[in-house]
Amino acid sequence: MSTPDTDGPGPAGPGGATGTRLAAGRIGTFDLVFFVVAAAAPLTVLAGVAPFAIGIGGPGAPLAYLISGALLVLFAAGFTAMSLYVRNAGAFYAYVARGLGRTLGVGIAYVAVVSYNLITPGVAAAFGYFAAGAIRDATGTDVPWWTLSVACVLAVGVLGWLRVTLGAKVLGIALVLEVLSLLVMDGGILGERGTAALDLGSFDPTTLAGGGIAGMFVLVIGAFTGFEATAIYAEEARDPRRTVPRATFIAIGFLALFYAAGVWLIMGAFGTDEAVTMARAAAGPDLTFQAGQLYVGAWLSDTMHALIVVSAFAATLAFHNAAARYLYALGREGLLPRYLGRVSARQGSPSGAVIAQTVFNLLVVLAGAALAADPYSVVFLWTNSTAVLGIMLMQAMAALAVWAFFRRDRRGMSAARVVWAPLVSFAGLALLTVLAVCHFDLLTGETGMTNVALLAPLPLVLVAGFCVALRVRRNDPHRYASLTTTDVETD
């Protein structure tokens, strides 16, 4: 294969970066955890998504978060086992290619590029929406949302260009602040209501027999989006054989328990039945803020309104980093323009991909502004609905790829980890992907041809990936055989 262009002279830059490889050994376990959990945006989930899950699924919402977490732990068992042998910034693409064949892998790679690149400008639009609201509430001044989103995109682009550890520090600070605010709310609820806030009936499996359960699980599983990014950073991690698995399990475990406990206590703040009624009414989106104000004070509600802006910024940065690394991986392989495979010799970051991703974000935000689209209900929900579905599809295929990779040789791994866990998680994730398609209106808030148009990009880019892979195989068999071998470690 030809070599991607470099972004600086010489074979190596500081910190282990070269013209074609990301800087190695810079990211530790908790850096990875910050990237993953910040991308999940706990405050945004508990304030902006969980009330809808409560309203749709009823009292079983806390149990749904635990079940989803358990399913993803099974997925992670096989996912992290394969990470010991495949380390590539295009994680899903590389896993599927190694387990199920390079042609399908390239198709999944294109799905990954579309999914991660759609999430980022959507979350940036949400940042603009929340930030404009916070400024209006504080000063009475109306600031166009898109100007704030553009500022967010540019700031994220700068952080994406700089050393990845700086971004991890920013994400760590943001994450600690939003988690602390939610813990203060939980403490206030428990301090005043005591055990009355802990309705064990929410964990009764019979609560999952209602008609809205399928839709609820679509919303709940989406709350974990981004946890798989641990493997994306494997090339840059310190001791990735330990760092990636450890960070993945810590992130999933934390999110599952934190979401379940948070939703449980929000429901307990009002009483389960009353909370479900409120979530189904106009008060639904403000349920979390109302709980904070009622049991702690207006200052906490105001703080949480401010921190949701921080949460959206952190999520934008985390998904920008993930999207840039997929662009970089495919540029390095020659499956996208090779400019995207450039690495900054000084910073060790995927410079070409960072620039391209930033420009794409700006175009989406400015297009939303030009069309006078609502930043939250249109720009954010529409882009992220397509993206979440694409990531669920990739997770399902990656689980099946893990099973296929270890099918003939378990490499000393237990059957529970590399056979049964991947198969069970594949079945669960495949089912949830189908449910997401069937209940796509819950994600977009739209019906009819709008949803068809939003669903269409995923099969189109999947087929485009197949065509590219088949063309490469026909015209350059040697190059086709070398796809995904970059940064693959075998025992």
C-alpha cells in the first residue's frame, strides 16, 4: 500500500507520532473512561432522555437500564477479548473485517463514518440550543443558537488537533461536574424522602410487560452510545491489553448503575405512578430539573441547566475525536482520500481527519441555520437518530465478528467469553436494531417520508462500501488482502 501524506518532516515526531501513525502510549485507563462516559453525557441522558423513557415504558425504566447494561457487558466480554488481537483506530471496521470478511468490513466502515460524523454536529447543535437558553434565562438576551454551535465546533476542533490527553482532561472536568450535580440531587431526594423514594417494584420483571417496552429499550440502549470508543483509542493507549478492557467494563458498569439509580430516584422523588404521569405530560422534559429544585433548591436546578451545556460540549468533543479516528483509519487504508490519514508530527493527532470533521460540523450547523431548523428537535434528533441506529447495527455485527474470529481457535479464552457472550449479545443487539427501525418515530419525533429519508443513508453507504471493497479486490488483490492489517497484533 502507498503511504499517506505526512504532516511534518521526518519519520517520527514527539511522543511516538509518525507521519502515518497516531502517537502511542498517551492515554491511560481513566482517560479512556472520561472519553466514553463524557460521550454518553449522563446529565443530558437523565434530564433530556430518561423522562421520555419513563413516559413510554412506565415504572420498569430503571430495570431497563440495568438489563441494557448487562447486555452490553456481554458484548464487551467478547469485544475486549478481540481487542487483544486487533488494535485499529477504525475499531468496528477492523473487527468485522477480521471476523466476517473484508468486504462486509468496508461496508461497516462506511456506516461508522456516517454514524459518528452525524452525531457530532447534532450534539453541537444541542449545545447551541442549551447555551442560548442559559444566556436568555440569565441575561434576557437572545443569542442565535448557531453562533454558539459554531463556537463549540471551532473549540472542539482545536482540542481535537491538540494532544489527546488535553481533551481527556477537559472531558474529565466536565464529567465530574455533571455527575456531582446529579449526586447532590440524589442525596437531596434520599435525605428528605428516605426509603419512601426507593420503590422496589421498579425492578419487578412484570413491569416490562407493557406495550411501550420496545420503544423504551430503543431509548435506553441509545444512552450507552459511545462506550465502544475505548477500542478506537487502542493505538494511542498505554498498555492496551489491560487499558482497553478495564476502561470498557468500568464505563459500562458505571453508566448502567448511574442511569438506573438516577432514574429510580427521579421517579421516587414524586412517587412512581405520579412520575410516570408527569413524564407523559408536558412536564416530562423538566422532570429531573424539578426534582433538583424541589429537594435541594433552585440553585441546583440552575446549576444543572448550566451544566447541561457543559455536558453537550463534552459529548461533542468525545464524538469528534471518535469520528476523526474513523476518518483517519479509512484514509490510511485508502478507502477515503489519503489526506485524512495524515498525522500531526507535533501533536500526534489525526490532523487531516480533524480538519475534515470540523468542516463537516460547520456545514451541518450552518445548513440548519440557513433552513431555520430547530436546533434540538430537527438538527440534533434527526442526525443522532440515524447515527444511533447505525452504531447499534455496527455493535451487532461486531459481536458476530467476535464469535467468528474465535470460532476455530479460542486462543486460550473461555467459551463463555468468546462464544456464548458474543452470540447472546448479537441476538440482543440485532433485536434492538430491528426494534429501533420499527419505532424510529420515537427517536426522530417524525413519521412518514421524513423517517424513510433519515433511514436511507445507512443501507446506501453499506452498499457503497461493498462496491468499493469489491472494486479493490478486483483491481488490486494484494491491497485488498492487506486491509485492516495495520496495527493488528497477533499472538
